[in-house]
Amino acid sequence: MKMSEIKELSTAELKERIETEKNALVRMKLNHAVSPLDNPMKLKFARKDIARLLTELRTRELAEQK
């Protein structure tokens, strides 16, 4: 997910997307523990997407405080 796509989301959609991505990451980790994923880099990409979402959420929170 690109930052331009993330910035278009509303704050509520952003929070919902964070929860969805976190749940997907947990499921991927469990599946990877049982049988290896065909592309283990998906775990890395998922973590980075979550970090991007959290960064945008924090940026909006800081902007509201000012």
C-alpha cells in the first residue's frame, strides 16, 4: 500500500485498516509456523504496511493537537 493511498483514507477507515492488517499478519505468522509460506517476504511487507498506517494515524493525531 502506498502512502498516497493511505492519505486518502479517513481516520476511521485508517483505524479499521490497521486492525485488519494486524489480524492478517498474525494469521500469516501462524500459517508460516505450521507450513512455510511460498513467499516469506510477505511478513516483512505486512509489517511495513502496518507501520505506514500507524505513522499516518500518528501524524493526524499530532496535527489535531496543534
